[in-house]
Amino acid sequence: MTTTPFGRDEYERRVDATKERMREAGIETLFVTDPANMNYLTGYDGWSFYVHQGVVVSLEHDQPVWIGREMDANGAKATVWIDHEHIRSYSDDHVQSPVGKHPMDYVATVLEEMGRERTTIGVEMDAYYYTARSHERLERKLPDATFTDATLLVNEVRIVKSERELEYIDQAVDISEAAMQAGLDALAPGVPESTVAADIYHTLIDGVERVGGDYPAIVPLMPSGEHTGTPHLTWSDDPFEAGDPVIIELSGCRHRYHAPLARTAVLGEPSEEMQRVAGVVVEGLNAALEVAEPGVTCEAVELAWRETIAEHGIEKESRIGYSMGCGYPPDWGEHTASLRPGDETVLEENMTFHMIPGIWFDEFGVEISEPFRVTSTGAERFSSFPQQLFSV
Amino acid sequence: MTTTPFGRDEYERRVDATKERMREAGIETLFVTDPANMNYLTGYDGWSFYVHQGVVVSLEHDQPVWIGREMDANGAKATVWIDHEHIRSYSDDHVQSPVGKHPMDYVATVLEEMGRERTTIGVEMDAYYYTARSHERLERKLPDATFTDATLLVNEVRIVKSERELEYIDQAVDISEAAMQAGLDALAPGVPESTVAADIYHTLIDGVERVGGDYPAIVPLMPSGEHTGTPHLTWSDDPFEAGDPVIIELSGCRHRYHAPLARTAVLGEPSEEMQRVAGVVVEGLNAALEVAEPGVTCEAVELAWRETIAEHGIEKESRIGYSMGCGYPPDWGEHTASLRPGDETVLEENMTFHMIPGIWFDEFGVEISEPFRVTSTGAERFSSFPQQLFSV
């Protein structure tokens, strides 16, 4: 039996919106490999993105076509809304093949059978899992097709969320808050980092009452001590030490929808300087949330942050947030809008962002973040987790 | 302070072995993006592979060069053995850039500075995270270079393990066994799949006495009921039901080294047919382990399995195992040798494999696996977990 987290009408609207963008871009056939885009269009949900796979959307065909490995075709049947005749799979000797076969050879065959070999084919040139070899093979096998870049085409459709998507993000944030609390509760001098990570993970996956958790697209990150200036290092089994600052960044996940959350804690009493910096982060964060509303650009939101912290003599160079939602490893970001200088994306109702401003020095860093939704009247936080520096 | 899981001499041996293969292949400069290869050559370990990054090995330079995002350079300093002058980073406006910059523009600049712009450059055409756009950009920016495919060049160096690597796999298997037991203990009718996954995850990350766990490159997979025929679906929050068959596949991880393990359980009494099939899997598994020794080919190992199960009237088409070790999401496999027809890789001492034969029918499937090491006298199992069908 197939169960999908969204109704068939919602998937059909997504496909229609994708086709509309294809027409605007002069694309007759679209081949997407980003697992989040595959899920968005078909419902497919499996840990099979370590082999080549994809979804075809054709202007001449009603339904998308799922293409993957033979042993994953049953997983597709169990998770997609499309009719099973549109599930196509390649034999196992295409996988890391010792005999020179490549899954894209099979994809080309399917595209030919669909009569797409002379069309303009959009491919996600910079998406995860669309390798240089994949593209080379597809071009070689379909010499009469015209290839064009469609990297963010589906991502752009994903940027505005439906009510059901917002519900899943709401469920994910409940999990995020519970996991953050589990992490804060576990933090103590002498406790290995891996034990704190284990407690966080348990809550992320077990979920909250009546809502089970899914694996997040990024593992919980918790740089501590001198490593708070290294935001993407993962845990070790070294014990935490009294006085350590710790940044916890994590996300609950529900039906692949995320609600990331970051907070900073100190094992003991924070220094005055750290408290001051945390105050600046909170002030800047809220100044940016204050200006976020439909019609405002992403860079204007970032500017409110930057101007606020500048009043305190602080400068920061990287982006402070990004559009978020459905995702698979290695990222829960959507790769479309970012809150930073130069991004002129205009906010619309039901866009969702993770605003994660941070200030890092050599000795410590402070991050305090908010996932938020753009409503008709302004930014609405998904979470009510206290905006503060925690002392544990 | 930098701490690496291996001594500097071991990293230098790896780089030397890589250079040797480069010379044999006529490659003067190598650019690797597979996070496992980056780790293997430099020690770098961070969840930053969601942005473009890589490591350069040049025949004219002693040490590799790490290239990544500016905010990850500190993470590199904290984890690599190479001198910090060889850590190079690009500014944040290259990340999902609204202004048309691409990280490979920066990589090209570094290669020019190193005097590599007219050399033969090996790139991992089919590696994770080396996108079609990455390759296109690099070719365009370095028009005088000759690009050649080096997809598995470093992976081939990785296939034979050192004593220290084997120690980490030994530690990982302790974690795998504890997590498998945690999963079997948690399985019961009425318990949500997500709760069992949470208990497994807690053990995977918390680890075992004095050995903390790391995140595995693949999440625990536990298809159940009719879904045992869909090996790569992940959990839901549906409760397990009495009579369900469940396959648990998981791996502990230590310093990024894996020891995957799969077992099959039934919530209640297994049917006679299922017990019969489990017996065939165990018999075939051990027949294959029996023939694995230095000098034997991978396909000969698979043949022993296939002939054994054929005596019981069973055929199976996909590969039954693969070389394993250091890995990052989405895969702990090394993508070199596979145990399957057509793979003529000759086994050598200290190669490590995950042999994971399975037999799937429409109603149920049985998988029972063994991670093993090739010793001078034959296959040695890393795990002593019982080879049986579990009734819980």
C-alpha cells in the first residue's frame, strides 16, 4: 500500500508549477537528481541517493517518471503517488560497475522511449549527486538533445510552502525544541561530547508525543571550547570541561521537513564579554525578524542585522540565514534565497527561513537562531525556545 | 591544537601511495572531492561537504592542499596534519552565490598559484559532491590543463587497511553489536519504528565503554513487514505489529571507519519457510567466507554463495558485498571491489568487506551479514554476533 504525506492534488500542483517554470525557461524535459526535489515531485523517500537516480518531468507526459536501481523500485512503489508504470529501474550491474555500465545509460534509454531525445533537457548541473560523469554520459548518449542548466528550477517552486508543509515544519520544531532541551540537560563537565550527541539524537528520532522523528539532513553540531569558532566540526568523545562554551545546532525532521534551531550554552558562568555578545546577537536577530515581511528583500533583512551589530562595533561577513524545508543529507537548506548582501529575493507569504546569525571570536562564538515563516503581516517564529545564552 | 586519528607518518605514506598511482596514470595534479578521500589524505573531518571543497595533491609539492569555505578553514586547522599554509579558503559569496561566483573559480586560482594550470589534472568524475557544474567551471577556468578521470584513484589506495585502521574497525564493530542488541531489545508489537530507531541511534552515538561513536554514513535501515523487500526505506512512526519480519542494517562508526552489520528478526514465531530461507542465507554466507583468501577473486567469493543457494533452488541477482572502511554520507562503501560476477579484483591481506547477502520474496526478506577482513590464511569475521534469525 502506498502512503504519501501529501494528497495527490498537492503533488499534481507541484508538477504543474514545475511545468510552468519549464515552459518559461524553454525546457521540454526536466531531469532532477536532488533527492529533495525527487521527493517533492513524487513522494519518493528512501536512502538510495548513494546510487544514481532521478525523476523525469516531461511537458508531454502527465506524470513524472521515477528512475532508480532495481532493488529500490519496490521502495518507490511504496512511497510515490505516481502510477507504477512510471517507475523504471536499472539492473544491478550498473552500480559502481566493473563492466563500464553507468546508470545514466539507462536514463538515456528511458528518455528515448519517452521520445525526449531531441528535446531541450534541463539538468541540475550543481545539485548533489549529479556528478560530472553523469552529465558527460547523458550528453554522449543523447547527442540530439539540447542540455540546459535547471539547477534551482524545482527549488524555486519549493520556496513557498503549503499549509500541510507548514504543519510538518511545526511538528519538526516541536522535535527540535525537545532535542535542544535534551542536549542542555545532558551537558555537564566530564560528560563525553558523544553522550550529549546521543541524547540529542535519541529525541530527534523518537520525536514527541504522537509524532515520530525522521533523520535530519545534517547531524547535530555542537562545537565547544575553542572549537566554537569551527561551526561544522562534529563531536568527539572528549569530555566537556567546566567553563566551556558550547553551540548546539540541530533540527527535528518530519516527513523530510526541517526546523533547525541553534543555541549557545556555557558550562558554568558566562563571562561578561560573552553575555554582552549574546545580547548583541539577540538584538540583531530580532531587528532582522522585525523587518521581514512580504515585499521586503532578503538583503534588507540582513542589513537590519548588520546595522544593529555595527552599533556595537561588531562586523560579520557570512550570510545569516537561508530558505529551508524539505531536505536530505547533506543539507536542509533549499539553496535558493539567502539572507545576505546581494540577494534581492523578495519575501512572499509562506516562505520559510532559518535565520542563524552568529558572532565568532578566536576564544568563543555565539549563535542564536530562529526558524521563521513569512506571514502577510511579518515574520512569525516557529519556535518559542528562549532567546538567551544558557548556563548549565 | 590539532589531533589526528593517525600519525603523520601514516598520512605521508597515503600521500606517497597516491602519488605513485598518479605517476602510473600520467596524472601530475589530483583534485579530490570525495569527503572520505579528503579525510584519508589530510585528516580533515567536518560536516562541510554540503558546500564545494576539495584536496589537491601535486607531484611537485610535498603536502596536499586543503581548499574549502572560509568558515571551515578553522575546522581544517583543527583536524588536518598538513601545515596551515596549505589550508586555503574562499569567501562566503561563493556559496550558493547570487552573484555568479562558484567555489571552483577559487580552486582554479589556487591551482594557478601552485603552477598547475598546464598540467594533467585528475578529477573524480563520478564522486559524490563533484557536480557537473564543478567540472564545467574548472575546465573553463583552466583551458590549458588536460583533465582526466581519477574517480577511484584514492579509493584504490584505501582498499588495503593499516593496523590502526583495523583497530578502528574493531572498535566500530563493538558499537555495531551493541546497537544491534539495542534494536532487538526495543523491538516489540506496538512500539513505533521511530522509537526502535532512536534506541539504535543512541547506542551508535554514545558508543561502548571508553569508545564514543560517530555518525554513520548511512542511517540505520529497518524495513519491516511487507517492506522487507524495500531495503532502503527508512523508518516511520507506525507501530510494529505481531508477526512482522524486520531487517536491521546498521553500522557503528569510529573516526569515520565503519563495521556494518545486518540481522533479521521476527516479532513472534518465524514461519517454517522463513526459517528455511534464513538457513540458506547462513549456509551461503559461510560458504562464501570459506573461500575468501588472498589470491582469490571477488567473483569467486560470490560464486560460492550463488552455487550454495542454487542447491536450494534460490537465485539472487544483486551483489553480495563490497569493500568498506572510511566513509561519509551517503555511503560507507568504498566503491572499489564488489563481491559479484565480473569483479576480478584479487583479494589481498587486510582488505575489508561487508558481505551482505540477502534473499527477498514478495512477502518477506532475510539478510544476515558479516563484516570481514582478509588475513593471510582466510576471511576473519570482525563480529561474533550470532548468525541467526532472531525471534523477539
